[in-house]
Amino acid sequence: MRWYADDSDIRTIKDLRVPNLILFGGIAVSSENERLLRSAIEEAKSKFGHKRLPIKWNFKDLKKKYSEQNRLEDYEKLLSKMFDLRKAIFDATSKIEYSIIISIVIGHSSDSKILQKLKSDLSRHVFSNSLMRFSQHVKETNPQRAEVILDWPDSANSKPFDIEYACAYNSGETKDGQKYMSGPLESLNFHDSAVYTRMPHCTLMQFSDLILGATREFVQHALDDRKTGHGVKLLNDVAPNFRGFPNHVIGRGININSGAPNKTKQLIANKFNELYINKK
């Protein structure tokens, strides 16, 4: 089993110059279903262009890469059809089993300078929170092997993730001493380190990015009804894949750090129930 995970962020405070909310996670999929998932995604992509052309939720971020490869014509075509392409991919994967595991960490400060200094710690914390949930998922499903695949981190700084993974693997606890309910990752047949890839070259990391992007738009909408986008509706197609669906998504599929305001947690929980569980 592999867990393909990436990060994203949001500014929830007006005029804040740096993000104060970080999301981290993606899809957990068995080896057998991984092949089916990749095939389904690439077949859906092939209807809009070459099946190996890279995509992501914020597709405009890839313009430079397409330009470097002299494929701006492909870029413009995909950009004009991005909503349809996302929907086609989600539809194509709807009958394949996988689990969505995402954690959310909210910074305690509204000071941009403090948040900037805390960025590495927040990244480490949100990773450890989501890794705990994946380890519990592995313990429940008992695959032969488990592997964590991460997108190459910003500024090439993998240290926060490497430190947390080593603690989890060797001792079954976070760097701060919080115990994993699953026990050490080594006892669950995890690979002895996290593995890094680059999203433009990895179909399933691109899929995780799409799901994370849609989840980010849902969280924005939950915290502010006026902020709604394509992702809020699109997430409806994959909501049953969140770990713990339907009754225990919050805490299992979407984990929110214990220090987050209760109001924030409740808004996210209420909106998920309203849109994806108790929908009319």
C-alpha cells in the first residue's frame, strides 16, 4: 500500500501576508488498485491530450514547465478544459477503491513574522498528524508493505518530514513525544524512509493534488460561505473515499489539530455533513 501525499495552504485572516492554515495528505491505495487507478486517470487525460501531460489543481503553476518543453499549445488546450478534465478524472476513478487521508493544522498566531518562523514546525506537525492516520489505516487493512510517497518539498527542505518519519518508524512517536496508536511504523512493515517524487512526473501524485485542491476549496467555503469554487461541488464525487465515511470522516479522513479553535472544527464538520452526507 502506498500513500501519495502533498501539501497546500490557506490564509484565513484578512490582510495576513502568509498562510496560517496548512493541509497535508492525499490518497492511500493498495498495490493492485494503484495500477487500476493510474490507468483510469491516464485514460481520462488522453481524451484531452497526451495521457502523460502533467496536471494539478492550480494548473497555471505549470505554464513554465510546458513552455520549457515547447508545449504551450497543449497547455492552453488543457487550461481551457480544466473543469471538464477534473470531472472526467474523478468520474473515471469512481469505482476504484482508495482512501483519502488529510490533516489540517491552523497556526495560533495572526502575526506574519511569527507564522513565517513557525512554517517548518507547522509542516512537521501537519505531516505527523496525517502520518498517524495513515499508520492506523495500515494497521486496520494489514497490507504486506506500506510506503509513504511525498511530493518534493518547497525549497528542497525535506528535514521536517525526514525527522518525523524517523521518529515514527523507530519509536512509534512524534518528535515531540506523542505516541502513535499504531505503534512503530517498522512493526507495520513500512518502508524505512519516506520516498520523494516530483508531481509533474507522477500520475497518482497529480491525482492527490487534485483531491487536496478540492478539499482546500471546501475548507475555505466551510470557514466562509462566500468563498465557493469548482472544488466544493467536485468533492462530492470523491467524498465517500474519505477514511471514516460517512460517520467518522472528521478525525479519521480529515484530521484537524487539537489546538484549532472549536468553532473552526465545528464549521468544517457541519459543512461536510451538510454537503456530502446529509445532502438533499
